Amino acid sequence: MYEKDGEKYFIVDTHMHYWNAAPDNWVPGAEQYAKGWIECFHAYQSLGPKETHWPIDKFQKYSEDDLMKDVFEDGHVDVAIFQPTDLKEWYKEGFNTTERNAALGDKHPGMFIANTRFDPRDSDAGLEELRRNVERYGARGVKLYTAEWNNGSRGYKLSDPAAYRFLEKAQELGIKNIHVHKGPTIWPLDKDAFDVSDVDHAATDFPELNFIIEHVGLPRIDDFCYMATQEPNVYAGLSVVTGALMHARPKFFARVMGELLFWVGEDKMTFGSDYGIWEPKWQVEGLVDWQMPDDEQFADYQKLTTATKKKILGLNAAKLYDIKVPAEFLVPVQPSEPASKDDAQLVAGQ
Amino acid sequence: MREDVLTALSAVRDPELDEPITTLGFVASCTVSGDGQARVRLRLPTYFCAPNFAFLMVADAYDALVAIPGVRTAEVVLEDHFASDAINAGVAAQAGFVASFDGEAVAELGGLRAQFLRKAVLAGTDLVCRPLIAAGVTPAELVALTLGAAPQSAELDRLRQRRADLGLPADDDAPLLIDPETGARVALAAIPLHLRRARVTRAGIDANASMCSGMLRYRYAPG
């Protein structure tokens, strides 16, 4: 919970990690990728405020105590959602696995939601693993990394028939939220995720699932925005948007926020710190303090209300994950707002 | 001679950022020997920059070098990248993208280049139109404007060049506002959305460019 100027904000960090990227976890023969990957992340951290930069050895493997302090004690977060990324081709135990996350979640009941992941190229064994993970950890969301390396393949698309099999299975198992990494381009080759058309297909064909596009396709927010306006079940995940832009590039941050508010809208934007890349504290405080600049070049962008910020920082995600939010944090629902199915559920649940 | 090489390299752009590799800081070093051997080393903001974009830049740099009169041999090396070896060998052998990444790539990169050129056209439209709108030009007047009648500027020249690169109408009589896919004039009713699209496209390119420059600075910071 974060309180500022008498307003109380319920904070859901929808996108954070507990990884081990230290040399003890590097796959022999793939050290350069394991090292290159974590150093690339570390470079992203440099876009946050200087006093929040970590030395590389802490960044490779931060402790449970670090995480609990940074996220909950200092970071104002009420509920944190783990988004795993396996990368087992480079990291022996996996980079940031469902199991590692869930084990930490078990020690701190009520503070975490442990999502899981799947990879359509894992075929029947992958379907079985997904079922096991949902049963064991109660996952209601998955994080998908369409550019993950897998046995010689360097990526897949959500519109692949194999991916549809997994999406069908996920839905059957009670998964509601599909978080898809679409963002800063790293690899692979022709399957490079430079557009989000595969999400467009899947979102149309699975209207009961929510597709939260992490990093909003940054830098290609234009592709994301066109797609999101057409698909009612597509959300803008703000991880990386706040972390990489709010401090280092405030004017670009304003433009990106202005575009998202116009094309996607304040009811479909979710905060994510991307911890351990960036700590949530300065991002939460920064977003609460932030306003669209008065500058002429931002004149036709929407200003943010307190209600907008409350929705983005936690209430939208609470709806997606059925998190019970105490009444003092809620914002009044205006009767004039167009009623959506989600709104009806929230009102009915109160 | 070295100046000629740098001038030639300034015509090589990051296809996505639509900026010269020279101003982006991607040229790490450039030497020319007395007998016309040009050597250029390129560097990128991260180890994992998409290899398709990287390949385009390395190949374009190579083509730019060999076109210079007096350059006898050209060598372009991309350093510190996970696919450096495949890209460098592929470009040196003039092998094309698919052959350079045997089994991993399925198409050459012309389509990718065209897709980002279309984005450059949209972003350029925002650059050209925003000051006009601020000066009070109405949508009806914008629809009627041709490239020849629009106020001349570096931004307009650039927009015209990108349109020509794509084979879209780029002469003086061509409308200022066109669909970047078809080249058709934008209808009056579609103007507000078209300009919104132009603006979000430019925001995306600018955000990307600023992230890339921040990462590059961090990666190659002195000391």
C-alpha cells in the first residue's frame, strides 16, 4: 500500500522475477549467452535512478531478503505476480522458474501469485507439465516468451497450431491471463517478434482469455496500439515502460503514456516493475507523482486523475486476478462509464 | 580517403531507427590504408540486438564501402554480438541472409526493410504536419496540400526520399498525405486517425532510438 496526499493506492506488481543468473547456474558451453543475457538486463537497470543501480554480482543473484525488502518493505507492493522465464538452454536450473518462484511464495502466504509458463514446442510433455504446474501452484496466468530458444528452434508464434493447443489446454485448466513478452528485440532471426500480429490472431480466437502484452511491444508501440484498439481482451503491461523511460527519458515516457491512454485506455493498463531489473519503490512513487507535462507538445494528451493512477497501479490487475481489494482503495465507478463484462463482475463481487 | 568512407557510411541507416549509423555511434572504428583497404568495425547497443537488423546494417555498410572509387577491398566487422561470426562471414562472402543463417532464416530482408520504411514515412508525416497544424492549417487544407506546395524543409525532403525508396508517389504533384501501403491519397474523414497513427509511429521510433542510445552509452562508456 502506498499513501500520498491522503490517497491510498493498492499496488499490484504484475511483472517481477526471482532469478539466478550467477555463473554457478550457467550451462557449460552456453556461458556466453547466459552472461550476455544477464549483462543485457543489467544495462537496462542503468536507465533507472543512479542510487538504485546494483553491482553485477548482486544483480546476477539477489537474495530472498533483498527481494522481500525491495518489493514489499520499501517498494509499497501489496501483491506481486511472478512471471517465470525458463531459458534452460543457458541456465542449468532455469533462469527464473515456476518452482523457484513458488517456493518463495509458499514461505510468504498471500503476498505472491505464482504464474507458470509453457512452450508449445514441448508438445505432449509440455501440456502435462502445464497441467501439473496449474494443479500444484494454482497458477491463473502464464508468461510466454515467444523468442525462447528450444532445441534448435529460436522462436514460435502464438498463432501456430501448436500454440493453440496449449492455449486451449490452459483455458480448460482455469488459466485466465496470458502475459506475452513483446518488447525490446533481442533475437531470433526471421521469427523475430517485430510485430504483434500473432497476438491479434490468438486474442480474437480466445475471447475468454486476457492477453497482457508486457513492455507494450516497446519500441514498436504503434503496432501494439493498433492491435489493442481492435481487441477488447488485450492489455498494456507497463513493465519496462516505467523502468526504462520514466526516469531516463521523461519526455518519451510522456509520449508513450499519452499514446497508451489514447489507444488502449486507463482501464487496460497494468503496472509491473520488472524487478530485479528495477526496484518498484521509485516507479510507484514516480507514477503517483507523475502528470502529463503542460508543454505544448503534449497538449492533446489526456491528463491523469487519481483514479487513473489507482487503476494502473493495482485495481486493473486486481480485476484480472480476482484479488480482493479493501474498499478504501477502490475508486467510485461512474454510472456513465460503458459497462463491460469485467466491470459487471467487479460490481457483483462487492 | 577516410572522410570519403565516413561520408559513405553516413548514408547507411539503422533500418528501424531511420538514423545514420554514424550519428547513432554504431561505427566503432574506421581505417583506410594507403593502398585502398577500408576496414570498418561496427558495434551495437546490446549483445542480443536482432540479427536481421544487424545483418542489414553490416551488408549496407559493405555495399557503401565498395562503391567508393579508390577503395580496393572492404572489410566490415560487427563486434561483440552473439551472431557476429555468422553475420561477418555471410556479408564477406556476399551470401545473403538466408544462406548466412542456414536453417534459421526463411526469407531475405527486403520485406523487413520495406515495413520499416513505411513506418519512416508515417513518422515523417508527423514531423512535417505537426508544425503546420500548430500554425493553424486545417484538415481540409492538409488534404489539398501537395509535396511541392508544402513548406520546404529538411523533414519534407526526408519524407519525400523515403516515399521514393518505397516506390510511392514522391513528385511535386503528389499529395502530402498518403496511405504508406497503397500510396492512395488520405480522405478528409480519415485525417484525424491518420495523424494519430503518424504520431504514435514516431513516438515508437523515438523511444526506441533513445533506448538504444542509452544502452550504447552504458555499454561503451569510457572506463
